[in-house]
Amino acid sequence: MSVTQLDLFAGAGNHSDYTAARTVGRPRLVAPELDDDALIAAIPAASLSDSRDLAAEAGRRRQVGAIAALEALCRRFQGFGREHAISEQIAALGALAVIGGSEAAHAVRRIIVDGVVQGPGLINALEAAAELGVGLPSDVILPLLRHDAPEVRAGGCRCARPSPATIPVIVELLDDVDRIVMKEAACALSRMGRSEARPVLLRLLLEAPSAAVIDALSAVADEQCLVILGRIARTRPDLTDAALAALESIGSSRAAIIAAASRRSLAS
């Protein structure tokens, strides 16, 4: 796969004209009234007005059999979407994320690696990939991490896997001007067991604690982090469960002592 396939601005064509040419005169489908086979058969060539309802219904039913059809719906618009996200692709990606499982993950991975989604829609593709736990190869990740759009850089961090090529770039993103990118870079490095993430995560833990930051920090926590996690467990009811789970997952005797003390404090 070439890097240009992932260029957000490489698309061309008029999506609305293309759709109209293929769907003019069709009767409107009522997705909930279709049986599974009819629903799946209708998805790949669905009109703009029908595709969102059909994809949403496939997601609602957790219809694994619809995964290939949803991927085909995305691929139908390959080469389009340079300036505006394609509604049919967004609907298909959303349904794949809802259906979940390895088949859906593989489909979303192929969609991204093959450059099927371009322009702003790539943000939706990366969100679906992250939700499905998709890891992308380094030749795909690198242009995403260096992209002008912060949403794309953040999405690239969520889908990055450790490699000699990607780690140095993610480390650079710890200083990104966008706070979300900075956080996602730190979380990505922490998942890789990289201690470079600790200062940023510790700062976020102090300034804007969240379950995601707590979960990420557990992989690289030091003594100072353990103490702060214990404090959060005792003083932030909305984060108590996350902080205790993090402490108990760390596995050190010190973390276990702090978790036990926090539980006693909460019970008293």
C-alpha cells in the first residue's frame, strides 16, 4: 500500500451525482421490516436515504452476516469524500463498530489500509478501528501521526502498535499543541510499556483525571502515581472504581497496600 492512498485530500468526484445515478426511482426500504437476508442483500447498493437506516438496523441486530455487505457499501464510494464525509461510509463504519468482533475489526482494518475512506470520513474510520481494537501497520500509521488534522493524529495514536518506526513519532506527540493528541500519545506509549508517557499522564491525573488516563497510567505507574491513585480512590466517587481497579492490576505489594487502605477508608 502506498502512502498516497491515505491522503485525506486525494479524493475526487461528486458523491451526490454518483449516488443519484444509481438509486433514482427506487422505492424506499423500511429496514425493520426486512428479514436478515433481505437486509444484508440491500446494504451494498443502498441509496443515501436508505443506507443509514439499513446499516443502523444491521448494527441493532448485531448482524455478523452483514459485515461483508457493510464493507462493500464503504468500498462503493472509494475515491470519493475529499471534502465531505460520505454518509453511507459513516453509517457502515458505525454499524461495524456496533456489531463488533474479529470479523468487523478485520473489515475496518482493510477499509483503512486500502485507503477506502478519505477526507474527513477517515476520522470516523479511525474511531471505529479504535473501538474494535484494531492495530494498524506502521506504514499506515506514520502518515496519520504526522497529519495536519489533530483528530487524525489522535486516531493514529489509538491504533498504533509498538514498532521502531512509530514509537519515536508518538514520543514527539507528547509535546503536541493539541491536548487530546498529547493525551492519546501518552496513552499509546503507556500501553506499550514506555515510561516516557508517565510525566504527561501524571500531569493529566492531577489536572483532569479520567478513567482512561487512570487505566493507561497503571502500566507505567511509579510510587508517586500510586499515592495519587489512592487519593483519587478515596476522594473522587466517580473514579473510585477505576482507581481501585488500576491499583489492583499493577500487582506490586505497595499498590495492594494502598488499594486495601483506600477500601478501608471508604468503608468507614
